[in-house]
Amino acid sequence: MRLLILGGTEFVGRAVAEAALAREWQVTVFHRGRHEAPAGVRVLHGDRTAPDGLAALTAGAPGTPGTGGTDDTAPEWDVVVDTWSGAPSVVLDAARLLADRAGRYAYISSRSVYAYPTPAGLPEDGPLVEGASADAEASDYARDKRGGELAAEAAFGDRALLVRAGLILGPWENVGRLPWWLGRIARGGPVLAPGPRDNPLQYIDVRDLAEWTLDAAARGLGGAYNLVSPPGHVTMGGLLDACVEVTGSDAELRWTDPDTVLAAGVEPWTQLPIWLPRGEVHDMMHRGDVSKALATGLRCRPAEETVADTWAWLRSIGGEAPQRPDRPRLGLAPEVEVDLLAR
């Protein structure tokens, strides 16, 4: 299989590249050159947002029409995977360019495309955010992702695969959620643990996302799929216990009532990454319907493996996770934690 990744050097894109290389696929990554690509891929450079920024894609894939191939009817790539999170018009430009040169287009979208409030158990045909457009400039995350879906469908029709991921964790994370918890717990001592301990979590390991996406594209699946673990795959307690275990620290998890945490002005999700108190927003993030993806073979590794492998990766790069420049740094300031624990 010949794979083109628009991106391919960070987090989701890198996981897709690594998974495809392990399958001995021919992998081409198109990126701006700001990060090192995985060993074994073919590299094309370009800035999708610049005039003529997609020019390198006209070079095609090795062994295909225009590059020494013999089958004039074959597409240059069997699959394209696009991880873009900004303006939908950028997706549209790339998808239009590749529509006759690639077999299928997998767009890594988000469950944020559903209209808010999103009830628990909402399937893929639920109401979607309004105001999105395939040719729009950047607006907000939900409309940008929905616009990206529309762009992929406008160019590829039923050959477009819309991967509506939920919370993504695992090695190469550049957002700062699980790495923050691992770093905090590794420092040891009393740790503010937001309750309840049995609060169920739903997420997808980035490598499981990559494997399912490649499987689905290779099988010719199209349309939208919610891609996240089954509800209750792990609890907040299970996740933080795993962090204590793999770091080997003397951290003492002090479980704190969510009302106490909120009353102190602490922001869920940002100051305490991953955690959400039970209620409407928690149901939206952690009680999604994934029956469609499970029916097509989605497999989710244990949370302990995700935590252990993320910690091993962090240690291999010196303990400091990369940070996306377009995302704020996450985590609770030490003085705020100390004050809250003192209460």
C-alpha cells in the first residue's frame, strides 16, 4: 500500500507513519520541515497555507504514473491521511488536488463536530455543529473540524473516511495531558487527585487510532466513525494509579471532592488535564457511542500499557514533552495545589 500523510511528524501523524512502516507500506510524508520525519519515509516539503505550497505533491509517489510507473490508470497513492486542525479551506485545496491521484482520503476529525450539548451515547448520525463550510477560513475548533470533513467529502465523496476521535493519549503527545500527570506524579509527595476515584474515562491510544485508520482505509470504509475506547475503559483512579506505578514515585494521591476543586476556581480539563466532573460535559467526552467502530474491529489496549509506554517515551526524550505552539500549556500551578491540599 502507498500512503501519503499530510503531516506525519508529530503525535497522530507520526503514529500513523510508524504503524504504516511496520506494515511495510510505502510511506510519504508531506510537511513543513519543522520536525524530523520518521526514518524510512519519503519526505516532501511544503507549507499548505502558502501560495503554491502544495507543489511538492505533484511529484507523486515512487513507482507511479509520472515517476516511472507503468500503469497509467493507477492512483499515485492508495490512501491519504490528513490530520489538519485549522482552516477547512486548506483541507479542500489538498483534497481537490489529490482527488484523482489517491484512492481514499482519511481525515482525522473530532467528536467536537457534534452540536452542543452532546448527549451521552450519541451515534454518528447525531446533530452536527452549524455554520461549518468546506471553503471557510479558520474560526473555532468544532467548525474547523466539521468544515474539514465537508472538504474531504466534497473532493472524495464516499471515498472519504471521517475519523471522529475523542480524547487522544499516548506516546508523542504534544498537547500535555498525560505527560503533565506523569511529570507531576513523578515528582512525588501529596498529589491533588480530583474525584470521584471511579469517574469513568473514555479515550483512544494514538497507536490504536492509527491502526484502525489504516485498517479501515485499506478495507475501503467511508463515512463517519466515532473513534474512542468504550465508555469506562478506565477510571480516573485507574489512570492515576498507573502513573504512580510506572514512575515508581512516592506520590500519595489525595482524592478530593469535585465540588471542593471547583469551588477553588480550578478549571477542569486545562488545569487538571483529562479530568471532568460528572455532568453534561463529562457525558459528552466520556460516554460516547463507539459501537460502529467496534463492529469494524477497533481494538483498545489497556490503559496501563498506554501510561507505561508514554512514560518510557518521555524518559527517552529527557522528560519534557513537546508542546504544540497553538495550544496553551496545561496543568495546575504548584502553589494552587498546595493551597487546595491544605484545605
